[in-house]
Amino acid sequence: MPAQSIRLSSAGERVWSIPILQEAIIDSLNLDWLFSRNFLTELALVSRSFFIAVIRKEFSHRIRFLVEKLLNRCKSSERRAIYREAITVLSLELNYEHVCDPAKWLEFFDVYPNLKTVELGGNRLHCNIGEEGKKSFIYEYPHSERLPLNPYEPFRLNNEWMIENYQYPTNMIEKKRISLSIYDNDEFSHINDQNELNNLIRNNIMERIRFYGISPEQIFIIHPEIPIKILIDIFQVLFRQGFQAPKVLHLTQPDLDLTDLLYLFKDKLEYFTAKSFNYENTQFIFEDIYEKLNWDELENIIYFDISCKRNPKLVKRNEAKNTKTYNTRSRISNNSISTRIKIPIRKELKSKSLVKIRNFNLTFIYPPDCELSKAELKKEMWYVRQIADCIYPLFDWQRSYIMDASNGKPLYLTVKGIHGQTSGGYEREVLWSDDLQQSFEDRLIEKLKVNFKGHQRFVFHRWAGTP
């Protein structure tokens, strides 16, 4: 019997008849129930309306060959229709016969009535429906380019999926997703003038972005260590010309001006990595980032991965070379081993600032020869507990942990320590890295148990790697 013809005799039934409320109810169910692998299966068998609600939730994003396998096995035409209507995103496998012919992907929009996107790796075909129900399509594909510092060297392309002279249907257009990678070449080691190098980098970036007329979606700056101020200057000019910030930004050896850069990119930035592997070249500690960064503006951030300098044997708090001092509030010597560590929590920050966060990774760069006594390790673990206290208010735990974990979107929270690189060597993880992570998790769980008393089990997922 069609759902519309069911007579709704109670307020509960009327609420349950609304799809968006059905999804909210399933999401907000007690997390302990969801540790049972068969929970959603059992819920789907309660009634037809439960079956439709669960399938709509679980089948919104599916892989093509698995869907077709299920549909071929399903004998009920009514159930097959429910499966097809639930799918909004369809992923293709690499051995799909029309992998390089996106026009062939259009046929899926006739099979699955609510389909919005067909994707294959970084390639996506989106469907837009106009006022009169007329469909139009946008085919997005990645275009990666490595920028040389030599203005006479040909630009190098990577992972170009575009088919030359390809003829699209009249209702389908293409759109590049630009990714720029910037790293040095050996032939420029003779450039000793930093201003000359900075100008060369600035001109390369601006020329390529203007050439395409499209805002880059990703920027990777691997080498050389470009002053953040240069990037700020570049994008302030580009913003005035109508360009937008990237969604992905990867930096190596950044300076503390990165907090201003993050503020500049706040409207678009989703994935941010600031990696450092050399102790001497790392220019800030966690307290600098925590106190200067405007966390309230990072509501679009999904992935946050940063490296900070750390030496618990130094008495002075601000150990980083060439680091500005921001006396925005009274401080305690957080690197002293003669006193328990206390990082002042910024109470002026609004709670739940990082509403979309899925990965939060913090790496401490210790001196290459750093070793800790038992007493020093105990204080270091206490220091990490203070960091947990600092970041806990920034997360929307009801959304990021309780609800999204049930949707197969685990929240990754990682704290680890490495020894900084030595000349010609590699970084290596410190012996107490697992202790740091465990102390960090333990403190968060203590706070979660106070605020979410109905949930008895909390599981944190560790190091997720780069996105």
C-alpha cells in the first residue's frame, strides 16, 4: 500500500511519515544500539515504512556493480524500485567499460530517478534540474599542474583525464578542478636572494591561475619554504579579481602567519595540512596556534593536520626561533618541568566551532636526541591532557561523534610525537608517542562520559593519514 494512503492515527505516525524526520530519528538513536552490526537490518524488517527509511539512508551512496548485483538477485519489483529511488550518488569502478566516456554515464540518470552524481575517482558528473524539469549536466575532472620556478621550463601536467577534442552532448559542459603543486628544482639552488625567489613564485602562481580563469581547488607547496605572507599577498590580489580560496591547502615549514592565511581562506578551506619534520625549522608551538588562530571562522574545516615544535626540557615557554609573541592573555610557562602545565582555555571562543571536522591530527616535533625521564613523561602526558581540554569545546560532539559515527563517518583524533629530522636523516616516532595519544583519548573520554551519560562506550580512530 502506498505510504500516502496510510491513515495516520497518531502524532508519532505523522512525524514518522516525513522523510527528513525519519532520517533524524535514526541518526539520533542511542549509540550503544548501533554497535550491533545487525541493528539497521533488524530495524528495516519492522515494517514497510521502516524498510524504506533505512534503505533511503543506507543506499544513498552506492558502488555500481554491487547495486546491479543486488538488483539482479532481488525478485520483488517493488523492492527494486525502492533501491533505485534511494541512490543519489553512484560510484563507478575502474574496470567499468566506459571509464573514459562520461557521456555514457548519462544513462544512469534514467535508471536511478533521484541520482544526483556519478563519480569515478576524482571525476564527477553532476545533474541539475531546471525550473521545467529539464536536466543539465556538469562533468568535473581533476587537472593537476606542477609549477616550475624556471619561467622558461614547460609546465608539467599530472593525471589529465580529459579526452582531446571530445564532443559533449549539448546539455553537458565540462569543468576543470585545478590543483597546483609548487616545489623547487635543483637548477635553482644558486638563487640566494629570497626576494627574487619570492617574486618568481608569486608570478608563477598568479600567471597560471589567471591563465585558467578558474580558482584552484587544491594548492600543495612542498618546497621551497615560501613565507606565508607571500601567499596572503597573492590571494588578496586574486580575491579582488573575483577568484576564490582553495578547498585544500598543504604547506611545509609554515610560519605563524598561517593563522592569518587560514582566516583569509575561511569561507572555502576544507582540508588543511601544515607539516614540518625538522625541529630547528619548526617556527611555532601549539600554544601559539591555539591562542592566535580564530577557530570560530573554521566552520568548513573537515581535515586539520598540523606540526608543532616541542621541547619539554626548555624552561622558556616560547622556544621557537623567529616567532612573534602574542600577549593576548596571561601565560604560564608551559615548557617548564618544575611545575604542572596549565594552558589557559580561551573562554571567548564559541562552542562547537569545528562543526564539520572529521580529522584532527597534531604532531609534536621533538629534538632529534630528546629523551624523557619517568617524571618528565608524566608531565608531558599531563600537557597533552591540557590540549584535550583546549580543543574539546571546539567540537560538536553530538554531531561529529555520536551521530556521524553511526553513519560510517568516524571521527579521527590523533596526537603523536616524532624526533625532528637530522641532516640527511629521517624523522622517527618518539618512544612515548602512544602514551601521548592514550592520555589525549583518556581525557576526552572523561569529558564525554560527563556530558553524554547515556553512552557507555567511546572509540577513537587514530591516524587517518592525508586525505
